[in-house]
Amino acid sequence: MVSAILRHSFPAENAEAGLALLQENAQELIDGLEERSTRLGDAMGTTLTLAKAHCLMDPRGSIFPTWDAWVNAMQVGTAVFAAATTAEDHVQCRIAHKDRILQATGPQWYVHPNAWLTAFYLAVVCRERDKITALCRVPLSLLRENGSRYDEFFYAWIDTLHEAGHRAVPADHHRRDAASAGAAGDRCLGQDMGERGRCRGAQVGLGRRR
């Protein structure tokens, strides 16, 4: 049984203009990440704000641009920690429909517990099992290295999610998803959850949050 929880109304007179500006800023930041990968923190904040702003016009998350914005925010959030933890000089990350070669960043001002929790929740919402697993490999020590002061319960909670994260999405989730998608889903096999969502949204004209 599905229940709809109503929210109070929000002023939306200038929402479309605001969304267009946010989209422009987010895309500019994303396109510049290969040259300046230390702007991942700014990109994460902006793409998340854009995703939330889409819900002003689409509170049910029922149209493709909303799905796309949340997937982009999830991909940037995961890239923050991929770039911070890689032992190589560069790491390849899929962000906003493109494979991007990012520079290794190591600890940065934005690599902290709250950013990890946000990235983790986004990966769970998008049902990205591989990204959940990758985030659960981020050492707690890295989250302490930028000098930010967080209460110890943040680290205890993240440690708990590390243990639970491997079970957050069933191992056979992707197989079930592909089977239920039918012929349209078959064209998307081999892509991650975000890319499959985009593929299905493009085919039927509607991106769905599952």
C-alpha cells in the first residue's frame, strides 16, 4: 500500500528561473572537475541543492529531470570519496552522462563525516549497490584528517553503516530490476542504476524513482 504524505505549499513563482540558474552553475562546476578536482565539494553542494529544488516543482519525483538531478548529485557525492581515497594520480568517475578523469585529491575541507553520510544516503536512495560498497571502504581515519570537529557519535554511526551498508541493497537487486524492466530494460543492462534509470526515462519519457 502506497501512502502520499502531503506537504505545505511553497512559493514557486520564480522556481523555473531559479532552476535554470542552478542547472547552469551545476553543469559549469561538473565540467570543470577534470581541471580542478578540488572543487568536488562545491559541486556536491550545488548538485544536491539543484536536486532538492527540482522537488519544489515535482514533489513526487515523477519526471525525468528530477530523477536525473538526484542521480547527478549521487554521482558527485561518490566521486568526492573516490578522488580522496584513490592511490593513483587519477580516478575515472561517471558524472552527468560522461566518464570524467579526476585528479586525486586526498583529504580536503569537504571530506568530512557529514559529506560521507550525504553521499551514502544518496547511493541508497538511488540503489547503487557498487557505490554503497565503495563508500563503506572509506576509512574513518580519512574523515578525521581535514581537522573538522565532529562529535564521536558521527563516527560511531558511520562505522555502523559500514557494517550494514553491504546489506543495504540485496545482491540480486539488479537482476530483478532488469527482469521487471522488460524489453526497455534489456537495452540498459550492464549500466549502473543511475544510467539504467536515465535509459528507461528516455525510452518512456518518464524517469521513475523506485
